[in-house]
Amino acid sequence: MRSDADLLRLAREDPEAFREFYERYALWVRSWFRRQTGSEAAALDLTAETFAQAWHALRRFKDLADGSGAPWLFGIARNLLRQYHKHNRIETAARARLGLATSFSEDGFDRVDEADRAQSLRGVLSDAVGALPGEQRAALELRVVEQLPYEEVAGRLGCSQNAARLRVSRALRALSVSVRGAES
């Protein structure tokens, strides 16, 4: 397996070498950005920008980490994250001064769409939950609504954890079938 340093040197002439470097680190970089920003959309944008900047900075890469390109790449990522947070602080402060609502991310739009869809299916879901056998309805309520761990669900229902999991699974499957039927 070629080292990161080898790939980055080769990438100056061979884009396939950069692709291999990208595939080695893209998931790690995206996951890191997701944890740092709390936004999948921002993580994807920042990941793309990190690799774009790395591509343009290939000639400046120096192997200072025994063949690993990770410190160099994450240095680029840290700088972009700093810019991202600075931009968000400035934007938030400006909106506050103007009395405008805070920014609304794509994630926010997705949540609104999900809420609209859930509201339109409320009657169908209510009927479907009411039609569940009592033990499935109780398991579903404890696990999904009250968000109890399976161990506690099983204790309250007087059954094994496997039985509790099975009841919740069957209830969710039945609800899924009902919702798909309503959307058709």
C-alpha cells in the first residue's frame, strides 16, 4: 500500500493518486466536520472544500509525518472550520442587530417537511396504533414514545428483552405498512 506522501507526490501528475488519497480520508474528514458543526450539509460542503484546497496545494505538501498526509489535510480542515464558525458568528450577530430570525439551515427545512408529512399522516398513524395488539402497542409506547431502553421495556412488560424487541419491531412494521398504504 502506498503512503499518503507517495500518493500526494504522484497526484501532481496523476489524478488517480489523489482519488486514492481522497477515498482514504473523505469519510473521516466528513465525520469530523459533522461532529464539529452539527450539520450534515455543512459537513459535506466543508469536506468538498477541504479536498479542493488540498488539490490546489499539492505542490506545498511536505512530508513531516513519516508518510502520513493526515496532519496536513486536517490542518486545512481546521482552517476551514475556523472560517465557518467566524462567518456564522458574524452572520448571527448581524441578524440579531437587524432583529431577524437566526439562519435557517437545510436541516431545518427538512424538519419542517417531516413535520408537515407527519401532520398529514396523524389520523392514519392514530388508527394504525389503535389497531395494534395491546402488547405491541405497549412495547411501542415504552420504547419509542418514552424512549426507554429495551431492558426496562422488558421489565415493565414482564417479558424477555428479545420479546420486547420483537413486539416493537412488529409494531413498527405494521405502522410502516399502514403509512405506505395511505401514501399510495
